[in-house]
Amino acid sequence: MGCVVLVCGNHLAFAQQKDQPSFIDQAISNSQPKMVKVFGASAGKVEGFATGIIVSKDGLILSSQGVFLDGRQVKVVLADGAEHMATILKRDRETQLSLLKIQADTPSFFELSEESVGEKGDWVIALSNAFKVADKDEPVSAMLGVISLRTTMEARLTKRDVAYRGELVLIDAITSNPGASGGAVVTPRGNLVGIVGKIINSSETNTRLNYAVPSSVLFEFVTGKASVTGETQPVLEQQDVEFGVVLFTLGGRNNPAYIDRVVRGSPAAKAKLKSDDMIVSIAGEKIGNLKDYAESLKSLRPEEEVLMIVKRGVEMMRVRIAPRLKK
Amino acid sequence: MLFVWKMEWMCMPDKIFQFVLGCLCGLLVTPLGFVVAQTDNNEVEVNAVDAEVSELSEAELMEAMALTSKAFRSAASRVAPSLVTIESYGGVSAVQGRIGGIRKQGEGNTTGIIISSDGFILTSTFNFIQRPPVISVILSGGERHFAKLVGRDDTRKICLLKIDGLTDLPIPEMVDESKIKVGQWAISLGVGYGDTSPAMSTGIISAKNRIGGRAIQTDANISPANYGGPLVDVEGRVLGICVPMNPQSQAVGAGVEWYDSGIGFAVPLANANKLLDRLKAGEYIRPAFIGIQSGPNPLGDGILVNKVNPDSPASRVKLEAGDILLSINDNRVNDMLRLKQLINRFEAGETIRITVKRKSSGNEEDLELPLAPPPTNSKEPLALPKIR
């Protein structure tokens, strides 16, 4: 998007011929006083800095989760260069957000919208201190892009991390860089779309995602409406279920789920499944291989009917089938 | 206040604000309607425009920006009926995230474009690095069909799928490569992030005639999320199909290291009928390979042959170590990059004419050299199996 920024830059120049501030310029300069640079502990290769946004007039600051919060002190640098020590009010594992407080008046702040702001194709400006390029009172870096997609998807930082499953606003400005998390993503009118999320990899594409955690999620987090302690849902006792099929296992768990044999009298037999059928999907989830099949069984309940799609020859078949308790 | 616009001008981002100004002046209401209405005109009046631009109020500029977003969405929805979601079943397992030395694709679905009403679908070979034995596609309406792999072209990283028993599938409009202008808007689309609605990224055409003339370059984000998907203009017409590419290597995964970097490639298809016919006929088009190990000539012009691989095109025309390669089809070669660039213009099976200064005789000779595909013992994944 670099070139687009330049192109729009030309238009800023156009507009500025008469000393009129352009609106992108205005959106950026209006946002700058609401941005903070956050510094804290680092651990090995993991950087000890991030970006944050001011969300109240009395010093509430929203940022991301990270090791920078784990040290003895968290330092917040305001747009005018003033430094304040912050206390951590709350942090959430699932949304990877943190709420900080400094003892200072902060008259410029972002209003958090309960509604979602911005749709696919809309221009957005991402403001962040990626690579801690800005120091002291220097303004944070601005990038221009569009909203690529508003979607919910599973993405995680590492295997150990809790996967975030809420809505993400994917953008095409490259924000997945060290220190950018906690930055602001705003519309050309300066409204907050969300904050730049931590660097995460999409399991769908095996690529880094550039995205914002939407303002509605931020609103819930700050106002305390969301569960913030990582409360676990009451887990239903898992019961092992089966359809009564034996799959081809030769060649490893990455094989497609081909049926080798159907057990007589089983749910599979009643659903008229046959040898050499390939299971395409169960309950709407694609079964790409034997691993997916094993995972899928774990989420099913005995005697609860689901839709199974099966490939027979080149035909696609839809069957209703209820697994039974495993004997 | 009536301005006359030239079609190409409309398509350039640095003109889009003037373009939108035109809309604001009441010429037309929507950007697309505007373009359509002005296609017949070829005259340009620029002077009046520049004077007009500085008069734009902030509200108008804001409106202009909102209109570009509207145009992006409209372009995406125009091509959307021709996009398919590709699912694969099974395939080789990745070892530490890599397959045959190539960074593996994600676990998600990938994108393809319908190119004929009877069910031919183009996508990128990258999407099948894991060589899945079974592939299905989901049409934009949600219908799922099994697909077979018909042909592939490794020089362009594209392959052709076929779904049977269908007619009247929607095919997108394609833009002739000669009509594509550096600097015009480009929008990349793909369903790789798992949503049925394609994700979009916008940018411009950065360059044409890249990768041996096979690709155009864009700064819109290109990644596994849209490999196999289209790069479209503001009217939703297909400029090319998004693929990973790297001028230094023709390996199937080469170029993925540049994903979302501002350096992205797409293969134009408007004039590719001959190519598509070959793929429909089941052809497997592979990169060209000569079979020499070489370096710059320390004593002057040309490339010094250090070693000739046994059983290679070079050994078949009896090239020897110490020979100096001076030109290919009358193009001088003085460095390795140039050699690579020249060879990349061809494909296996084609014949080139080389001029060589022989070590043995000291004479310059012209030789006909039939190019072959690279040997299969390389790190490349094997050819995709035909789908049963």
C-alpha cells in the first residue's frame, strides 16, 4: 500500500495549496494526541514496547497484552512527551487486551463505539509505534489501507495461546510488526474502527494477519461487560461416540477419510454408508483428513442427529446420521 | 461545467479524485456508471480540472474517498459470482511446516476463478503443494462439486480444474494486457481467510512484463489468502490471477516469502486462449532448463560454462566446460541474471538458438538447443496426481 499512501499524499499536497488541512491529515493530527507509546519489560526476543490509545479523560489507556506488562513498571509516554507510570487495571487472555491507568488528565481521547465502525473497502488509517520508530514527543507512524474483511476466525500466536474467536477487522495496511499492537485504526473522519491486534498467524493461510480488534469488543472490555478473567464455560462431560465405520488408515493421518468397512447394525449401516465412500463433512465442518475426523467425533453427542456429506464415486450424498455411544 | 474524460484516466488512482469530482459535478452518480458512460470518449481536458481540484472542500474530498470505497465494493461484487472456494482432502504431511523445502500452505480453503461456462476453473498450483488426492469446489451459490485437475503450467504457477455436468456458469470479463496501465487501481480478492465473502486488498499496478513477460506486478496484498483469486480493476474486470512468483526461482512455492509485502504478481489471462487450450488438453507446462553450471567470463563477454550436467539439453548439443555462451536468440548474455531472465522467457520443449565460443576450436558457433524441463530429482514436490 506504500504507493497508495504516496498517491494520496499528492492529493494532500493539492488540497494544501490553499493552506486547507486535508481530511486524512486532519484525521491523523486529531488522533495523535490520543496515542501513547508504552514501554515495559522485554523477554528474550520478545520486544518490551507497544502502542496504546487513550479512552477516557482521566487517563484510561487501552493496549494489548504482552510481556511488556510483566515487568516491575510500565511506562506510558503521551503525545507531548510526558512520561507516566501506569497501573494495570485488567488484562484479558482471550481478546489479548489490557487496560492501563495513569494519574493524569487526558482531555483528548477516543470514544469507543458499541456499534461496528467501517465496512469492507472503506479506507482506514493505522497509527502505531511499530519498531518504536517514534521517541518521546514524536508522532507515531501512520499507514493507509482499506478494510479487507470483517470476519470471525480462529487465529493464535502460539500453540499455548488461547485462540481468539471473536470478530476481527482485517485490513491491508501492514500492521503485524513489533510494537504496533495497541495502535489505533481510524476512519478518514477519525472514528475508531478498533485497535491493532497482536501479531498472530492465521491457521487458514499460515500467514501473519493485519487486523484490528473492533471497537465493540473494546467497549465491552473497558465497560466490564465481557468476562475478563478467562472464565471457562461449564464443560459438558465428553462422551466417546462412533458411527460404526472403519476408515482406511494406511498412509497416515493426513489421508482423506475413506470408509474401509461399515459395521453391521451401526448408525453408518442404517444410513446406508458403504466401503470406499469418502466423508466430506460432518455437521458443517469439512473433514479434510483422518485427523479432522477424529477431532469432529469429539464434538458430537450420542443420538444427536447431524448432517454428513459423503463422496461416492463422483457423486455427493447428504445423509442424516446420529452417532452412538462407543462400545 | 462539462468535462470530457478519457477512459484510461478514470482508472488511475491519481486521477480518481478528479474522477470523483466529475461525479460530484453531477455528471454521473456512481463511479461505475460514470466509466460506462464515458468509454466512448477519447478526448481529455485537463487544464480546467487542476484549477477545479484546489477548490474541493473537505466534505467533497471525504465524499470522494467514500466513493472510491464504494467502487472497490462494487468491483468485488461484480466478479464474486465467478469466484469459487477450493477445498482439498488429504495430501502429504508437512514436516516442521515445510513440504519439500517449501513453506506449506495453511489449513484453510483456497480461491479459484471460473473461466468457462461449462466448468473450467483456474487456480494457483501453490494451493496444491500438499498434493491432495481429492479436490472439491464450492460455487458462489454454495453448491459443492468434485473437481479434477486437468492441466498445469509451472512457469505461471497456475493450474486448470474441471467440474462436470454444469452449464451457464458466470464467467468474468477479462482485461487485455495491452490495455492495463501501470498506476491503475488493482484490487486483489480471495476467500482464503475462511469467510464466504472474499477479502479485498487495494493498490495499483506497479509494473508490467515481469517474470519473463508472464506476470504483472501490484502493490495490493497478494498472499495464500488470494493465490488463485483474481486481481481486478475498479469495474470488476479480471486483470490477472494472483500467484506467488519470484524472478530468481520457478519453484512452485517461490514468491510466497514476499506475501503481503507490496511486491505481488498476477498472470494476465485475456489473451491466454492458446495457453488455456493446451491446459484443457491436459498439458503440463514446465520451466526451461539448459543444464549448465556457469559463471561470469573473467576474460571478457559472455558466460563461462564451468560444468555440463550429464543427460541435459546442454550435453545433448555437446556443450563443454570452458565454452563461452555469448547470446541466446541474438540477445547478448553478460551476467547470470540476464541468462536467467532470458531462459525464463521460454518453456520446456521450445528450442532456442545460442551462440557459443568453443574452447576446443576458438570458433564461434550457432547451435539449436531444445530446452527440457529441470530434472525431477530437485527439491520440487512431484507432479500432482490426476484426481480420480
